[in-house]
Amino acid sequence: SSNMHLIKSEEQLNGVLAKIRDESSPAILYFTAAWCGPCRFMSPAIEALNEKYPHVTTYKIDIDQEGIQDKLMELRIDSVPRLHFFSKGQKVDEIVGADIERLKHTMDRLYN
């Protein structure tokens, strides 16, 4: 969907984090990996919620890509799936693991 973007470099991720902060835009960072079964399980729910909340931008980050490891350490990403939720420029919540019910409740609470 149009409000889901793939992050392809650390430079791009830094730019997105600055943009979220500066524009106070509602956003989600979705950390995932190709080998991650629970991520595949969770992806359709994330896509459906993307359509339900068109004003929220989701940035998808594959944790295995080259050159991004330092930033992942800085953000303390040590497992996937993991979602960081931003509202008014600040990180306000985080989900670790494929908890679709919690994902729905969190988005409902933050972005409705």
C-alpha cells in the first residue's frame, strides 16, 4: 500500500527518524526478516491496518541488510518481529513478537 515504505539503508533510516521527529507525523517502524515465520504471519494484519489508518506511515526494515547493523544495535533491535510506534514525533509504544490483537489495540488507541 502507498503508506508502507521499504527502508534500504542506514542513511534512509536516519532520515526517516529525523522526519518523524521534525514533522511529528504518526509512524510505525516495522523490523522484520525474510527468514522470520512470525513476521510472515503478521504482515497481512499490518497491511490491513495500513489501509484502515491511511494517515499513519509504516516503514519496513529488513534487519539482515548490509550496513544497518550499527543502527539496529543503537535502537536495541535484537529480535523480530518488532514494531516501534510514533506519535507527535516521539516513540510511544513498542511490540515485540507477533501479537496481532495487541497490534490492533495499540493502533486503535494511538491513531484513531
